[in-house]
Amino acid sequence: MFAFERQFLTEDDISEGLIPEKFHIILTGLFFLIFGALSLASIATAMECLFWGITSLVLARLIALDLTNHTLPNIYIAPLCCFALIGSLTGMLPITWQDALFGGAIAFSSVLALSFLIEFLLKSAFLGGGDIKFIGASGLWLGWGLLPFYMMVACFFTIIISFLPSKNNHIAFGPGLCFSLWLFLHQKTYLMVLINKAFAFIS
């Protein structure tokens, strides 16, 4: 973790992650390349290149920090929220700014209420504050209609990650949330086809 990032966090916000902290820069670069490759088809202008480039870098950094330090800092979630509103206002996202705000409000409030309820019943934390805020930010990007499918895909990735050996009881939910968001932003049609086929198979 960089020194300037630690200035915005307390010691309680940081714990030992799945991967040693010394690999945080390598992880950031790796996931930045993956997100960049997934977004190539969506880039048509220099402005879109800048928009998606910065967004992919922020998401890549969030994944790296959650895997190494189990934290999703506000200094990256806040600009992610701003970029979602910019995208909805400029037409780079296929939703209106009203839908974006409504989606963000629904995502944040519903997950916050669910987290409080489960924590009350089980007497243990269900989601970290960074996870809840990131889900709210994802609502800004996707609107409210895709939220159930978004969470389903995020949980699928998280289940896979949970099988990795961990040094504590924390499960990194951030990577699943980030991957799910990026897939719905750039591969939504293909993803929904897979989800529909999965539902058809189960039924």
C-alpha cells in the first residue's frame, strides 16, 4: 500500500490479506490490463479512452488493496461515484443520471439495512463498510434493474475466492464486486444470456 493511501485509513481498516502486500503494484497492473482488454470494444473516442482508462485503474487498485490489505478506501470509491454520474450525464453510460442516483440509493440503503439485520441476528459483521459503499457506487453505474444480477455474479466470484487459503476469517468481497461491475458494463448481453441459461437449467 502506498503511503498516501494509509493517510486516509486507520489501523482498524487494514488487515493481512490473501496475498502479501509486496505484490500490490503487480496486482494493480495485472488487473488494469485485464479490465482494459475487456473494455476495448466500448472505446470509440479519446474521451472514452480516458474515461474507461481511469475507471479501470481505480477498479484494479481496489482489487489489489482488498486482496493484500482487506480494504476498499474511500479515496477510490468516491471518484468512482463521480465518474458514474459523469458517464450518465455525457451518454457514456446507457442510463440517465436520475436512474443512476436511484440505483445508487437503492443499492446502498438495501445492502446497509441487510448488513445491519444480519449483524444483529448473528452478532458478527456481514459486510465491511467499504463493501457497502462500493455496492452503492455500483448502483450508480448500473441503475437499479441490474442490481440483483450484479450481486449474484459478484457472490459467484466471491465463493471462488473464498476457497483460497486465508490468514484470518475475512473474505475479500471487493474483487468479486469489481469484476461483476466491469462485466455488466462491457459484457452485459453475453452475461445475461449465461444467467438465463443457468436459470433455465435449474428450473
